[in-house]
Amino acid sequence: MEYFYNSFTEAIQLLITGDGEVYRIVLLSLLVSFSATFFASLIAIPLGLLTGIKNFKFKKTYTRLLYTLMGLPPVVVGLIVAIMLSRRGLLGRFELLYTSKAMIIAQVLLVTPIITGIIFNHAKVYGSKICKVCYTLGGSSYDALWLLIREMRVTMLIAIVTGFGRAISEVGAVMIVGGNIKYHTRVMTTYIAMNNGMGNYAKALAMGIVLLLISFTVNSILYNYGMGEQDEY
Amino acid sequence: MNIEIKGLKKTYGKRPILNIDHLSLERQKIYGITGMNGIGKTTLLKIIAGLEPYDEGLIYYNNATLNKSLMKQISYVSQSPYMFKQSVFDNIAYPLKLRKINRDTIESDVMALLNHLKLSSLKDCKANQLSAGETQKVALARALVFKPSVLLLDEPTANIDSETMMLIESLIRNCVNRDQMTVLHISHNAAQIERLCHQVIILEGADKLRIL
């Protein structure tokens, strides 16, 4: 316990004194995770809404597949993306491996099913009900879509926050496709894993605290913005 | 609006639900629909509202088949209405906002309904936090506010006390007379059907239907 306390104190000192590398890593982590969540949301929100509301053939199979993808192992995603981006891979000519872009691609693949799944589940239960109410009150398809977005905005925020949480805390995929290169592709999670392996527990813990603080701040902002409404219902 | 149903067939899987050879509904009349649970009352209402597909048959609304403009004149209140995550006022005003009615008219029309249904004290409350009875009243007000030609009610007074039930009945009667509305009203309350409805449609089986 004393050892843990000392590491914790050391971690706080490291944060207060301001280490250049630490801040660079934090900024890169935020950039990668925010970008991945943004691009994943662009795909996942319409996909989740559409597949949730519509009845189509193989919807049950689609649901099972989606739930499986929600629990995709990051190392598998990392491996697939790395193979695709490697020099001999399908997208090798773009030379993206070991860049932050590769990390974003891997995280988009991880986060998209999570956001889609959360929105899909909600839209499946309430989506058609909301649309039907809109139609019976004289609304068009466009009105129904707008109403659906408005009614589901809290769910969408929850999905985005969950996706961001997954992206920022993920280590396996970014380690494989990013390579944990100092000043280039090193992010918070790979930094923690590396320092843990080297026995630098204070540094690892300091970054862990930063990770938690960022997660708390993002959640607090989104909670104040819209998720607080959830408590009222 | 006059509605004519010809050769309507609806099955769920292999189970026949509705098989209506002919049914004619006239405007400015209130029709009560009654029958056992699962007999197809709600399905019939949903089909007329254009919310449920059917296997065979034709439905004419003033001699025309259902289209977007006709659908805008049909209002349906379900057994468990969905309330938007907005105030009671905004919920009732929603159909008028869709029709781009000016703000003053919206205010006066919504307030008139709120006052009639004794809901004015709940005007600013969140609609999805209301009791079951209040929810049904708000849903009814929301369905009536744009003066539809056809009003389809699926047990609208199931959770409502007798005093409010009378209020609702008088409101429906007024709307039918004023706006020449056609009302189809599902109810298990025989006394209410007798009080309110001009005719009663009794569903006794998929292809057994009696009109009294």
C-alpha cells in the first residue's frame, strides 16, 4: 500500500512539474480518439437508426453479428489493419502503417459497432413508435427523421461517450498499428503499458490519472450538455 | 371522411386476423368497435390509419386510396401513446407546428384543448412524466388539435376516471359535429359505447363481423 501511495505522489508531481513528452502524448491521444469517434459516429448513427427502425430479411443475423462486433478484440482489429496497411497489403501504397492515421482507422473499426449497437437497440424499441406517432400526426418521412434524432439525442450522446471511452482506453490495436514510436505514435495507453513493462510505475500511474481525468471531464461536459436529461425520465 | 373497406384480409403468419367482406363508414359518425382480446380491433384501426400493411383488399377514403395528403387527415391514438420528451404544451402543439400554423393560433388552439380537458395546470410539465390517465388525455388532445377528418381511438378512456370520461366524450361529440369527423373508437365499456357511438361494430372472429 505504501508503495502504491509513493507511486501516486510521484505521479502527481510529474503532472504538476509538466513533462513535455507527457503533454505531447496526451494531445495525440485526444486527437486520435476524438477523430476516431467523430468518423465512427458519422457511419454508426445513420446505420444504427436505419437498421433499428427498418424490418429487413436477416435482421436477427445482423443483430447477432453486430453484438459480436461490439466485443471485437482490439488486437485482432490491430492485426487486420496492420496487414491491410503493411507494404504488401491491400492499402500498403498509402504508407499509413505506424502513423496516427492508422491508429484512427483501427479505432474507427472498434468504435463503430459500439455506437451502432447502442443506437440500434434504442431505435429498435422506440424508433418505429416515434415514427408512427409522427406519421399519424401528419408528419412526413423527413419530419419523422428529425423527430427521431431529437427524441434520441440522449441515447446518441451516451453512444458517443461510450465509443470515445473505448477509443481512448484501447491499447492493443494502437500498439500494433502505431508501434508506440516516441514523439510520433505514442499515446497514453501504450505509454502506460510500456512504463509498466519497464517498472516505471509512477510514470504509468501518472498517465493513468490523466486518462481518468480526461474521461471524467469529457463525461461531465456531455452530461451537462444533454445526458443530465436522462435523470429526469 | 367516408371510408369503404372491400375484401380486406390480414393474417399473422398462418393465423387469419381479419377477413372483412365489406364495411362502410360514414362521415360525422362515431363507430364503436368491440370484441374479445386479440380479435383484430387494433389491427383494423392500424390498417385504416395506414400504419399496418394488409394482404388483400381495398380501402377507399372518400373514393380514393390512401395517399400522403389523405394520411395527413387521419389521426390515431394508440393504447399506450408515446409522449415526446417535451412539455405537455409542445406535445399538443406538435401537429400544428408540422402544418406551419402561426404561433398565436397554436397558442389559442392548444390552450382551448388544455382548458377543456382540465390540463392547463400541467401545461409546462414534461409529458413523459405524466400518469397513464393524463397521458391518454394529452394524446387525445394532440390527436384532435389539427382537426382530422378521421379519428381512430384505441381504448382512449381505459385509465380515466368517470368525470374525465364524460369530458372526453363531450369533446369527441363536439369535434364530430363541428369538423364532420369520422370516429372509430375501440372500447370494452358497453355503457360508453351506447352513450357515445352511433353504430357498433362487433368483431366476433376473423370473418365474423356484426354492425348494430
